[in-house]
Amino acid sequence: MSETAHATDHAADHPSTKDYVRIAIFLAVLTAIEVALFYLDEAVDMNGWDGPLLVGLSTIKFIAVVGWFMHLRFEDSFLSKFFGAGFVLAMVLYGILLAAFGVFAIFG
């Protein structure tokens, strides 16, 4: 009996289908903004702001996917810190590689 009550309480904590549809729409809107930025950069000179904007939008999408679809926000805080550290490490490595190949010198 207590297992059933525990399972019901645990299921109540998780998002509903409506929440998943909302986050899917949110991700679709962010993706549409990213595609629009790509075409806007070809039409208008954005003075190098397109790259940082795309990285920022990608970061927001990463956090949304990890937080909602991977259920990370329902897990122990250690896992959130672990994923966060991995993301920061990946961004630092990405920045080092961009600097090594001179991308910042070309666009900056």
C-alpha cells in the first residue's frame, strides 16, 4: 500500500503533458529565432553580435532540455552541478578552439 502511495506522490511531482507541449513550443520558438538570426546576418550587418546571440540561445535550449526532458531538476543537486560543470568545460574548450583557429581575430 505504501509503495502505491509513494508512486502516486512521486508521479505528481513530474510535469504533465501540457508542460511538455509548452517546453516544446518554447524550444521551437528559440530555434526559429536562431534560424532568423542566420538569415538576418546575411541581410544586415550585425557587427559580430550574431555569434554570441546564437551561443546564448543554444545555452538556453541546453538548459531547457537538460532540466525538463532529462528530468534533471527532479534529481539530486550533484547531478545538476555535474552537468553544469560539463557544460562550462565544453564552452571553455569551444572558446579555446575558436581562439586557436583565429575566429575571434577574423570577426572581432
